[in-house]
Amino acid sequence: FPVTIRAACKKFFIVFLFFLIGAPMGALIRRGGLGLPMLISILLFLVYHVITMSSEKLARDGVVEVHLGMWISSLVLLPAGVALTMAANREGRIPLPRIRNLLRLVVNKGKTERH
């Protein structure tokens, strides 16, 4: 495919991916007012942006295939979008305490490895 078609496909998929993530988040996060959903949205966008910039740099440097480097960030966030959509269909809630405990575990492990 020409470069413009690939770029258009990627942009369409990004919109679809963020819809898969954002729509269920609006339905699942009922507490916290505007602050918590906004914080989670900004964090997800920053994660997406960092992964995109890193994978595109890896593709430019020849570490990974160009096509793979272009799609890594979308492939990483796709499971989150699918999981959130499935949780919204079950009328569940996002397990914030589990996510918080997982983040604490990761952060504490990182602190112990540095020492």
C-alpha cells in the first residue's frame, strides 16, 4: 500500500481504539466526578504517545520492521480497549483497587531493584 493509505488506516484505527477505551470508561467510572476519568484518559494518551514515539524510533533505527513499529502502540492498547468494552457490557466496574495494588507492586519492585 502507498504510505498515505497506511497512514490513513493507522489514524482511523487510533480513533477506533480510543473509542474502545473512552466510551466504556465513561460508563464504568461513576465516582470521582470529572477528575478521575480525565486523569485516566490523560495517562492512557501519554502511554500511547510514549509507546508510539519509542516504536517509531526503533523502526527508524532498523531494530524492528517498519510495519511493526508503526502498529506496536495500537497493538499494546488494543487489549485494554477490548477488556474495558467487555467490562462495560457486563455492567461491571473498573477494578480500581486491583489496578492500584498492581501499580504499587510494580513501583515497589522497581525501588527494591535499584538498591
